[in-house]
Amino acid sequence: MSAGSSLGTVSTRPLASAAGIVLAFAFVYFLSALLRAVTATLAPVFSAEMGLRPSDLGLLAGAYFLGFALLQLPLGRALDRFGPRGVQLALLSLAVCGCAGFAMAAGLASLIGARLLIGMGVAACLMAPLTCYRHIFDAATQLRLNSWMLMTGSLGMVASTLPVQMVLPLWGWRGLFWSLAGLLALAMAGIAAFAPRGGTAASNQPGGRYLEIVRHPLFVALAPLGFFSYGGLIAIQSLWAGPWLTQVAGQAADRAAQGLFAINLAMLLAFLAWGAVMPRLAARGVDARHVITWGLPSSLLMLALIVAMGPSASGWHWAAWCVLSTCVTLSQPCVAQAFPAAWAGRALSAFNLVIFGGVFCLQWGIGLAIDAFSALGWSRTASFRGAMAVFGSCCVLAHLWFLLRQRRMVIINGDPVRR
């Protein structure tokens, strides 16, 4: 860690203090993931109540990720200059307003506007803790905490399925969003109490320019995977798995919610496992790039199987695809560790922009593809299968690009450079 950081290393902090930091950030990320994924559970409600088409659902769900993506570049500079605590608190106030606006929305336009505001408000919920961890924990602990933060996110997605389905008859979707606004306010109190104050090392050292970051050979190699594979994982987990189960597999809303519960529970367990395994693999010289290289093809084969099965593909098949795809999430800490700590916020946010730009484009794009195939006279099942086949082809090309760029890189002093 650079000497100029005011956050302090983990060695200077009591264990209770470090645990408080992690738990405060984890609770915020739990809520942001719940908000991200809840549209998959609410999709049948919005379709029935407001007559939304697949493209409308994709745009509504994707508005969250558009708001998220719009803030990533200024967010990176802010994190490096002002520190995670202040940035997180400022943005969460927008998320509280967005949840209140969503609860009061009268139509699709106001729902989209409120969801855009929610996405902007939770834009730092993963970047802020990862930036903080980059400064106060060692590399192996960062890998573990990255996986465990994602596990917390999966717990939020689990909460967005059956638990949400259970409270809907009692509160309605509007009451649900009022409750989420209150929980976000509570989370802000936790961040204020536990997160370290002050800026990071970038306050005292020259910062990195985004052009240098995006030209880095490792960033160039991983960017298409971040856009299509990582972005697609989130897009399907947080939206399209639900409509597949109801409109292709023909399941009722409550059974589809059970399928989504299985998907997110499987993801939670997968991230728990990655958190335990990655430090051990790293100690044996197996880094994130090796895991992605050899692990991702299995998810591509699983997606091809799902497309081939069509209506027979259940929540468990999508759960298997999601779990097999989780290896691509290791790309994020891999990018962060390729740059100095003073650049951590910008490096993470630049890559996050790629990921969530992909989520927005894929959530909306899959919906547009479904509508386009339907307009050609295809059945709803064939339209979904065609859209997923196009998505899978893009993932294959992204993986081939990664393999090609890997061959053109050599590692010098731990840093990937072009051959």
C-alpha cells in the first residue's frame, strides 16, 4: 500500500474495526443487489398491471444499469480523491429518493426515471468497498473479500425472489419500495458509523488517466468478457431467467420465483466457495486469468444446452449456467491488482463501466431481439431461444478474443505487457 493513504492498513486496525467496515459495506451491497434483481420477480406483476412487453421490461430493468454506468467514470475519480465513505453516503441519498419515486410512479416513464435514479444511487456499492479493501488488505484477502461481497450480493438476489413473492400480497410492490427506502437510510447510518474517513493514496500521489487504464493489455483482453459474459450473467440473473421460466417453461409466477430462488442460492454458494478457494489457488500460482481461461467454456456449453432444451430448461439449468459463469467475476479484482493502489478507484470503475454498460445493452437488447423474432412470426419459445443463441455467440467471440490477447501478452514483474 502507498504510504500516503489515510485509510490505514489492516495491520493498524483492530479486528472488530475491520469486521465493522466489511459488514457495513456488505449490508449496502445486499440492498443494491436486491434492487438490481427484484424486477425479475416483479416482471409478471408489471406485465399484468401495466401491459409491459419484453422490450419494455428490458428497458425498465436496464435503466438501473444505465444509471449505474453513467456514474462510473466520475465515481472513480471521486473514490480516489474523497474516499469511499463520503462518496457512498452522497450517492445513497439518491437511491433513497429513487425508491420513494418508484413507489409513487404512475406509469412506465416514471418507473424508468426512478429506476435510473436508483441505479445512480447504488453506483458505488461495490466499487467503494473494493477501493477501500485495495488499500487496507493484502492481495489474497482482496480476492476472498471480492468473492464474499459478491456472495452478499447473491444473498440480496435470493431475498428478491421468494421473500419478495411472500410480502407482495401484504405490502404490494409500492409498499416494498417504501420499505427499501427505509433500509437504505439505515444502511447509510452504518456506513457513517464504521467506514474509514478520508481520501486514499491518490490524494497525495499522481493519479492514473483513464486512457492509460483502458489501453492496458489486461484491460483490453478482459473488456469483451466483462461486457458480454459478466454483463450477460447479471442481465439474465436479474431479469431474463424469470421470463424464461414463465413464458418458455410455462411455469406459474410462484414456481418461477422458486426457480429464481434456486438460481440465486446457487450463486451465493458459488461465491462462498470462490472466496475460500482463490487464495489457495493463488498461493499455488493459479491466478484469475487461468481460472477464466479454463472455466468459462463450461458455461458456454451449458448455455448451448439450455437453448437446445427450450421449454425443458428449468431454474436448475439456469442455476448451473450461472454458477459455471461465476469464474468471470474474478476479472474485476484481477484488473484492480494490475494498477497501483492510487489508481484503484478509477481502474475498478472503468471496468465496472464496461460490465454495466453490457448489462444495460444486453437486458434491453435481449428484449428487443425477442420482440424482433416474434415480429418475424416466430413463436414466443423460438424467439427466446433465438435471442439466447445470439447472446451465446457473442460470449464465444469474447472468450476467443481473450485467448488471442493472452497469447500476445507476457508477464514482467507481475505486470502483463504486450509481447
